[in-house]
Amino acid sequence: MLNGKEVEKVRTIIAYRHYFEDFFTKLPIDARRKVYKVFEVIESQKVISKQYFEHIRDTDGLYEIKISMGSNTWRVFCFFDMGKLVVLLNGFQKKTQKTPPSEIAHAIRIKMKYFEEKTIGLI
């Protein structure tokens, strides 16, 4: 529901394993609400503003969902599977301008695990 109206989904968001949930449960309640609002935008808008969603790696199809509240900024890595499915990976609180390479590497490892499991039929 966006602005009190039921909205047709353009894409679907799912979380892979526990990675996103581990991040999400540590957020303050107001930040969790903001995450849900950003997810509604991602699921319902054909074109998503870079304010909320941005492609960060050309080589591996990695995106980041951006959540900002006051002076706090969080990022959730994700990727597309089958075109309209957004798969959530790990999240972190961003404390510098540049996204830490270790967080990107962690997201890539999780993404690889997802596709390995999908290939052998575990997903």
C-alpha cells in the first residue's frame, strides 16, 4: 500500500537465508519502518530513484538499497534474479562515503552461494 492506495507490484523482494534478517533486527524501530517504505517504492515503481536504489557493480550485478534517517545511513545489498525478483543479501550501517570493499566481497560470496544452491535445487 502506497499513500493509502493498494498498488500493483512491479517486482518482488525476498530475503536469502538469514543475512538480511540479522541486519534488520538490529535496526531501531523507526529505521525498520523506513526500510518497509523503501521496499514499497522498490516493489511498486517502474523506475526507482537513485535516492533508494543504485547499481554499484557492473561486473556482478550488485545493487544497494539505500536507507537514510537523520544522520544515519544504512545499505542493503541485493541483486535481480529472473528479472523481477529482488534478492536481499547483507546489510550494514554506512559510516563513510565509500562502501567498504569487505562488505561488497561479503555480498558477492552470499550471491554466489544463492546461485549454487539454486543450481542444485535447494532454492
